[in-house]
Amino acid sequence: MRESDKVRSSEEGKARLKQAYKEAKLTQEELARQAIVGIDTIKRLLGTKDCPNGVERQAVKNIAKVLKIEPTDIVDAKDWYPQQQLPAEFERLIYEKTQLFCGRKFVFDAIEDFLQNHPNGYFTIIGDAGMGKSAISAKYVLDNPETICFFNIRAEGTNRPELFLKKIRQQLIARFQLPDVADADLSTLLTKAKEKLSTGERLIIVVDALDEVEQEGTANILYLPTILPDGVYFILTRRPYNQNEKRLNLSPSIATQELDLREKIQESVQDVKEYIWELLSDGKYQKGLAEWIQKQNHISHHDFVETIAVKSENNFMYLRCILPAIADGYYNDKPLDELPVGLQGYYENHWHIMGMTAKPLPKNKIKIVYVMCALRSAASREVIAKYSKQNALTVQEVLDGWAQFLQKQESYQRPRYRFYHESFRDFLHRRDIVQAAGVNLPDISAEVANNMTEGLIL
């Protein structure tokens, strides 16, 4: 175990812990028993016993859960959330996905209940595109620094079993200082990691977007183990699937549970409304949204929230798209009741707004969008222009027009762009959209592939 996996109570935390267990009418011994920790752990957190090395994070979590308080009521927040060493390739995604994050408590409660009630297992979150599965994964990793993680990202080619194993191995070695595992498979790695776990400690591995995995054969997806050591858990996310697409055959002794976001209508509605209220008060969007609402016929902020929540169909990607678009003036000529419904409705509406259905069709702009769709990683404006054989000015117009759908990566000498979410790529591949756009997807893919063999740098 790393030293960073241990924490100490703050002076305020010592007092809060004492108050909390007394309010719960528990003795120190009863609290220790219910939290499955040693009595010395309680005393160290209370400051009545020396605590030179700190106590395990999991012990603090267990105690906080019993007392119905937060770990940060006991441990100072800056110590509970240290400067995390997130995997470099996922750090930007994790921080981006957790901006303005709110709600989803019912998901995290269900995960914790599963962890508490089973010695090991697989917990799977299921939901349609845009329901916030990746954001939930990112938030869990951010709030639980000891978590191991992997985010499948088809658009960047980060979705192969060999890369998954490599990145999980790196994180396990870093956390547990595992020796002689350079060529170990996942089951061996987990067994060796289990040997390093302290009593009550868990090893949790979050794997996002199983539906984006590319893998030949019929073995378990990402070769996930059929048997897990005690104390080892996987939290998985994926889109809805048919039984023959599950590709996760497990031993009957391994606990499994699925949480389908589509079935949690009441909880999701509340989270959606909370998210809308968040953006209404966010400095980046507050003024634009307030001005648009004021132009409507006598609608209140409450009316706006209720209506947008219904139109969203509980889809957070819809909210991420429509609310900034309203604030930026895209819908100044549309009343509230004419705003698009659902994520697909929003994509169709924006496709029309951007003139992609005009007569004659803007073939140059359409090709730019589809070339970006065919690229497997983020690319600069100059490279998009070369692949699409369009001038840089036209490419920039498209980038500006589709900015809300794009992720702009500015850590390179020239900014790179890629589509923010796989659901927009899915929209572009819809047969009716492809036919109306008059494009030939195989030709575009072949053209991009040919350019890649010529050595163009993204």
C-alpha cells in the first residue's frame, strides 16, 4: 500500500467524529464493530492514540458510512483529495467529464451497497448514448483516488484488449509496487494485488464504454477474468446490448449487478433538472440563457427548467448541447415549444441550422465533417484540410459552426479537434443522413486511409 492511501483526521474532524458517534448513540467499540475496523483505528482518528502513519482510507469510508457523514467531515478535504496521479491519457477526459457534474447519487449509493454486500464482483451501469455513463465513471475515479481505471475511446483507438491490459498493469504496479509482472495476465495481476490489500481494503477497477471495444474472437470482452479474488471489484459501463453481445461469462460464485439508467426515470428527472439549474447560474451561460428566457412569452425560469427537462428525455448530452446553443443565440428565432426534442432531434436540427440540407448541398462542408468522422484521432485544422482537400478557411468555418460538438485539444503546437461524443458519429452514420448528404462512406474512409499511408501527421 502507498503512503498516500493513508490519511489523518483534522482537528475539526476529531471533534466531528466524537459528536457523530455520540449522536448515533454508539460506543467506540460498537462503531468499530459496525465499520469493520479495529478499535485502535477509532482512537487514532479521535486523537486519543498516536497516529504516526495515518489510517487507511477505506476505514474512514466505512466509519463515515456508519455515521451517515462524509469522509471529509473527518479528514480535511485537501488531504482526502490529494494531487492525484491520474493516468496521463485519461486525466483531461476525467476533468472534462466532471465539470458541472451534479446528481447521480442513486448510482453511487447502488455501487457502495454492492461493494458492502459482496466479497467481489462486477457492477455494470447501462444506458443510452448521452445518459452520462462516462461522466459517472470519471466522477467515481476522481472521488476515489485509489481506483484503477480505463476509458475505451473508439475515436482515439484506445479500445483494444492489449492496450487495456498494459494500462491496467501500469496502474497496479504503481499502486502496489508489484514485482516481476511485466508479462503477467490480468488474473495474475489481480491475485498479486490482492496479496497487498489490507483488511477491509478494496481494489476497484472502473472500465468505461465496453460497447466501444474492438476485439476479435468470442472470449470475454477485454479478457475480463471469470473469477475474482475477494476484495476485487469491476465497475463497468456500456450501452444496452443483446444477450449475445454481452461477452462476459463469469463463474456462478462471482457477484454481478446491473443498474439500467433507463429504468431510473424519477431519479434521472431530478438530476436533469438540477443540471439545468446549475447552468442557469453558471457564469459562462447565465446571461445568454436569462436573455433568451426573457424574450419568451411570460415564462419563468421554473417553466424553462421543466420544459427543457421533458425535451431532454433524461439525456445529459442533449443538455450539454442545447443549453450552450441557446445561450450563444442559435435559437433566438425559436420559441420554447419549438426547440428540438431528444438528442437525435437536436443533431437533426443543428444539421439543418448549419445548412447541411440546403439546395444545392454544400458538398465541401459535408465532406469535411465526414472526413473528421473517419479520422481515428484528433487532427489539426491543416491536416483536416489536407484529408478533405478543402481550403483552410472552409475548414475553420466548419470547426466554428460545430464547436459545441468538438473537443479542442490545445496541448499541441497546433490545436487538434475531434468529435466530443460517439453519439454524433452514430448520427452521421445513420442511413437517412448519409443518403441525404450524398456521401460515400467507404470512399471517404479509403481516402483517409490512403493519406495516412502517405505519412501525413495529425
